[in-house]
Amino acid sequence: MAEYHPETQAIRQQMGRTDYREHSEPLFLTSSFTFPTAEIMADTFAGGTEDLIYSRYSNPNTDELIGKVCSLEKADDGFATASGMAAVFASMAAFLHSGDHILASRALFGSTHQLLTQLFPRWGITHTYVDPLDIDNWEKAIQPNTKMLVVESPSNPGLALVDLEKAGQIARRHGLIFNIDNCFATPYIQQPITYGADLVVHSATKWMDGQGRVLGGLVVGKRDLIEQLRFFCRHTGPAMSPFNAWVISKSLETLAVRLERHCSNALTVAQFLEGHPSVARCLYPFLPSHPQYVLAQKQMRWGGGIVTFELTGGVEQGMAFLNALQLCSRSSNLGDTRTIVTHPASTTHARLSEAERLAVGITPGLVRVSVGLEHYTDIVADLQQALDQVQ
């Protein structure tokens, strides 16, 4: 495809039309595919020709989605999984062996933390956490058996940023696989591969679908690494369904315009919260008060759709605030058209110890807002009346 702008690629990059000359791509709800002859079938299974075999391996709908995301992320290849966490797990498990070590940013999603602390140790895979804000000291934690660098940026929910350029340099110097979760930013806001990332992971459930309908995940990156990951996924089975791939592929056509509104609304919400007397602190990457504002301006196109803030009254006030909401939804999801409010300490990160939560900035009164597409004045009014009730 010609070098169009990303917004155009997301709309115009699609599978070849069938004999029906459809304008919008069709659904291929089939588990398997046929062959014209036994010889061609045998040759395909022997690896002599590339062809569709089984939807756990590939499908026209998943192939189209992967192609779009690779174009947006400037990646060579990718694989689509049934959920975001399936993508996170595959992006690590496909490459790690017993005795390997992971260098990881401490600011990670709760389930990713559980992988590193509870599941991978069963197989002799260890990790060391490093402070995302102290990247100059990361190399001190690298061991002879360190194989992978794992980060999120911005992080969930504390919105800590990793200096992607420095992280890429560290990974190259030590021969590490640089693996980044880019879910919060999406490729419209930042493209980690341009900074040296080898693998980019997405929970397509979030902003990519953007309407709270389906689950999905993606891993895109360097061709040789994706070839290994594809082998792992083909034989462990976390493939995305063709229907979900079709839904998310169609959603990508509106991702740019949705994100512009999400980010505009989020900045307005952050500015409102920052000035409220019940709010001890508000974090948003494009607020000048964010400790990494300069870095955000360098590597992010917009500030994203997530705002976090800390209520002065801790857990009790946080719960009361959520209960007082009338418009915004109480849910653990994010990236929806609807504004969603979450209390991470009691939900998404509840399985972490208090010390672990505090280490990544999750205080008892921290509230995460996934800012939706409603009119910004309505979102602010609902937050205002809820804060007034608990002040």
C-alpha cells in the first residue's frame, strides 16, 4: 500500500475483494479451509506454499487486522490473540526459558505483575523490577541471564512514562528483547518501534475496539521474533476469533477521530480535577504539572484518554465518590465510548500487597478515569456533583 497517512491506512487497507465486489470487508466465519487438490493440501502442510489452513493459524479477518496494526506501528509482522493478557503472556513465554531473567519496569498492570511474580517463577524464570522514573540506573540490574526488557508506557494506572529512546539504547547495548505494552497510547499517540522496541503489545479490547464490545490482543514487531511467537501461538491456541478481528478492524477506521475527542475531553477533565479542593493530586501526561511532562511532549502525540487523581479522604472517600456518580460508569474496563471510573486499589490491583501498590503510586485514594466521548461538560458536571457530595 502507498505511504498514506495512518488515518487513511486504517480505513483503506483491507483484504482483496471477493467476486461479490463488496465495499466493506466480509466476515469469514469458518474454522477451516479447503484445497483444490490433495497435492496442494500436502504441499501446504509441508510448508511448501503459504495458504489458509485453519483459523487457529490464520484467517482473512485476523490477517487484515494484523496488517493494519503493523502499518500503524511500523512493524514487520504480528499475531492476533483472544485477549490482551493472552498477548502479554505470549510476548514473553514464546521467548523465555528456564533460567532466563526479565528486567521489568515496576509500573505494570496487575495481571502482568502476577505473571512475573506468581506464574513464571514456576518455570524458573526470574525478574527484577526497576523504577520507571530512574532509567539511568536500570543497567545496574541487568544480569548475565537477562533476556528481555518489559515496560508499559504510560503505565496502568499511575501514568508513569518510560523514556523509550533510552530504553531502546539499553536493550541494544545488552542484546535484550525490548517488549512494550502500548495499550494506553495506541499507535496514533506513540510508535515505540521508532525508538528501538522489538515487540509491541496491545489489548485491542480497549481503545482499538473502543466501544466495550469484544476482547482481543495483538503482538507486532520484528519479523524473526514474530515467527517464533507465531509458532508458539499456533500450538498453544490463544488465537483471536474472526468475528472479533472483523469488529476491531472496522473500529480502527475511527480510532484517530475517537482518540482526538478522548484526549481533548481528558485534558479538560484533568484541568478541572487539578483545581478541585478534594483532589490531592491529579496526573495526566499533558498537564504541565505531570513530573514527566517534557518527556510526554517528546514521545507522545497527545496525552491519552486516562486521568488519575487522588482523593484526600483515602479508600472511604474513594468508594463514596464512585457511589455518588450518576453518569459515569463504575467498571474495571477502559477505552470505551462511555466514561468509566475505577478504584484500582480495590479492583484491578487489589491482589498486590499494599507495599507493592504504593511502590507504583497506587494510593488508597487513587481513582482512575477512562474519559469517554460524552460532551465534556456533562462528564465534568458528574464528577463535580460526586465530589461535592463527598467533600
